Amino acid sequence: MKRLLNRTLGIYLNLKYRNKLILTCILAGVIPLVTLGIFCYRQTHGFLLDKERDALSSAIDTAYNSLDYQIQLYENLVTYLALSETIVNVSSSENQGIIDKFEMLHYDYDVLLENIYIQHPEIAQITLYVDRTDLFHGRQLRPLSDLESERWYDSLADTAAPVWHLDNDGYLCLIQRVPTPYIKFVTSFSRHCLCIRLKPEKFFNVLTDLSNDYHLEIADTREIFYDYTDAAIEGQTYPEDGWTTKVSSPLENNWVITLEKPSCLVSAPANKMAVTILVILLLCFALIYAVSGLLSNFFAQKVNLLLSAMHRVQEGDLTVQIHDDCPDEIGELTNSFQHMIRKLDRLVMEDYRNKITLKETQLMALQAQINPHFLYNCLSAINSKALLNSQTEISQMAQLLSTFYRTTLNKGRTETLLSDEIKNVRSYIEIQLILNDNLFDIVYQLDDPLPELELPNLLLQPLVENAILHGILPNQNRRGALFLTVTQVNDLVHFTIMDNGLGIPPEKLPLLTQTQSQGYGLKNVHERLQLTYGKEYGLKINSILNQSTMITFSIPTRNPHSVSQK
């Protein structure tokens, strides 16, 4: 269980902020609604069961009173008839003549019974059973032996009170033993029996309107007298425990009334209410989901904006502007983050300035190592003497050196024009050609005219020097070639320095811009480009071993990142 809870909590914590808000709102809204719905359903279901039990109790009380009246009515009737003089005379007439028996049966007995039939049309048959074989009168007077086949016959010997039974033909029988002729102060009963047969549907007709959708049963300890099932549930099958049942207290003759109704019908209104509650819950769920979605989008949007700003800062963009006027925790966090960005930007700019100042100091120190005036005077003297002695090559070398150092020193400035940078690198290349007896070819691909822009001093010369000294000159297998390309595309000026020298092993390529070489090398140029123009600028080096090396970089025509001083 603990593991399951931890796993569920882990899943919840790994959700996105928006989904967490939605899930939290749904749980906070749905759980109380579901709890309330279950409570309402259980209360309603219990109320309906109690109400139905009360209704069954009222109905069974009515049935009890009605049935007790019916029982008393017919028991009094059968007792009256059994004690009547006519019935007693018929049962005890043994020595009468034929005429007397005829008159007794047709004028006394039949008339008595006809009056009873008229008064009680629900009576199907009244029969007197006598312990004689010489006296018969249709179905109204039968020998006692006809009763001996009935299953309830033996119980008559145990009581003189009226007894109820259900005969083999389905009639409800009320039997009363007939007393013997009266003896003063003594009443005894003979074996003769008076039986009133009643149609059950008419006898129990007073009970058929008790309720709807019910099952009614009337029985004593020995048999069931009446079993009625409403047409609405007749033929349906229900589990044994699927009934709401009410049982009456025993009547005076030990009859018990059982009234029951299918519990599913009792709870049907509660089930309809459950469907209604479910529909309401679904609507509430949809409403909660919609509202929680809107709220989560509102709050998640603020978090996403803050997260997006963080990602941009992580990628190096310190120009992010973000502000939140809401005085809550997210607003305070957003504004604090913006304040941190400004502070970080100031620190980074200060770091840029410090690094550029350091590089400029290093360059100025390099430039200061040479006495410009002394150098220029010496080169001028060399050029003059060379011309006087017709040494054109020496004169050319002196002029090239003068041009090279004049553009290199640049009057102490850290930035130079693109045209002066091209002059500087051309002078350096011509000097290298003279020093190395023109061992390599040089190919220039320069836009005409070149764009007028300033750039950091000494960007091209270290790259060309590296190509000549480490690529072209060591390669003795073929004549060297150096390519210098400067082109403008839109707002960018692209530079390419390529040679056909020895190339660079692949494992050393990543280290060229990370490791400081002797002198003013590739790493220095790479860092100066990034410090001046931004992290997206810098050297890109591609090389094929024993074939070629190509170094490219680009600079914008406008330089928003430059922090160097002229």
C-alpha cells in the first residue's frame, strides 16, 4: 500500500504545473461531490425502504382486519348452521319414513341452504357429511366416507372448533362438526361434519387492492391457503434476498399473512435518482474541468513565460525583458528574476570589458615593444640605400615592412578599417613570398568595393601566418596555395583563409581555439571575435588531413556587442 501511495505521489509530482493544477482542482471538486452524491443516494434508498415498509405494514394491518372479519363471519355462519335444528335433525334422522325424509330434505334442508346461498353468493357449496349409507341428497348431503380421502380429515378428530382446509379441487373449506341432539346441560359432537366450500379468489377478494407490484401469501403451519402475485411481477425471477417482506402476527386460527415486494422495485426511484446524480456529477466534472483549465492556463502561462525567459538566459541571451504587475508569489518571483538578469548583464558586461581591456593591454604591450619612429627611420634608410645601389628587391622588402608595421601598430588603436586590415595582411603575405622564394601561390577573392567598417586589429594576419608556417611550408609534396576571400552577404562580412597544406588531425581541431599557442594565435583571435561580437561569432575550422585547411568567420556590419574603445 505504501509503495502504491509513493508511486502515485511520484506520478503526481512528475506532472507539468498546468496538469497538476487541473488534477488538483478536479480532485478538490469531484471528491466532495461524489461523497455527497453517494450520501444522498444512500439516504434516499433508506428512506424509500422505510417508506415501503411502512406502506406494507399499513397494508398488512388492513389485510389482517379484513381477513379477520371474513374468518369470523364464516366461522359464525358454519357454527350457526351446524347448531341449527334443521342440520341436527338431518344428521340424526335414522328411523323416519321416506315421505318424512323427503319433506325434511326438500322443504327444510334445501330451503335453509338456498337462503344461505342467496345471502352469501361467494359460497360454492354447502355439504353435510353424515356417518350413514342410506341417506343421500345430491352434493348437499354426502356420506362421511367422502372425506376420508382428504389429507386434513384426521385433524377433525382433535377439535370441535371450525377447521379451515384447502381441498383437492382448490376450494377453501370450512368444516364444523355437528353436535348430537341436545341433552340438558351437555353438548357433545358427533362424527357428522358440515362443510362450507368457498372460492378462494372471492374469499380473499378484499385483499387484492392492498398494493401494487406485490406478492401475497396466506398460510398456517400446515398449508398455503392463498398465493397471489401481481401481474406486473408475475413470471419474473428475483433472488431470495431480493424482497422487502412484512409478516403479520398470527390470526386467531393461526393464519399468517405475508406481504412482500421486490426490493428492486422499491429502490427503482432511488436508482433513477442515482442516474440523475450521475448526470449532475458528469456536468459538474465537465464544468470543473473547464474552469480548472482556464485557471491553470492563466497561472501556467505566467510560469511558462518565466521558464521561457530562463531558457533564453541559459542560452546566453541577457536582453530578456519580463515583468509581472501581480503582487503574488509568481509576480514577485518574476520581478526578482528580471532584477537578477539586469545584475547579471552588468556583471557580464564588466567581465567583457575586463577581458577586452586585458587583450588590448596585451596588444598594446606587443606594439610598445617596437619603437615606431626608430623602426620607420631604419626602414626608410634601408629603402634609400637600396634604391641608390639599384637593389629593388631590398627596397621592396623595406616598403612592405614599413606598410606592415604601420598597419599593425595602427597608432596604438585597437580597431582598424577593413581596408587597412587587408593592406596589413597583403604586406605580410608579400614579405613571406620574398623570404620563401615564392614557394606558394596566393589567390585573392575580395569584394570591390570592400565595405567600410571597423573591426578589431590583427584578425587576418595570425590566421594567414598559421596557414603559411604550419600548413604550406612544411608540405614538400606539392606547390603551396593560399586563398583569401572577403565577401559581404546581407548584414554579414564573411572571411575565408584556406590552404592546401598538411591539414590538421581531427583530434586536434577542437583544441585549436581552446589552447593558447606561442605568440598571438588562433585562440586569441577566436576569443576577441566572441568578446567583440557575441558568443555566436568566432572561428570555424575545417580540415582534411594531407589535403587542406579552411578557417572561416563572419562579422556583422553593425556591432551591438562591441564594448572596445577606439
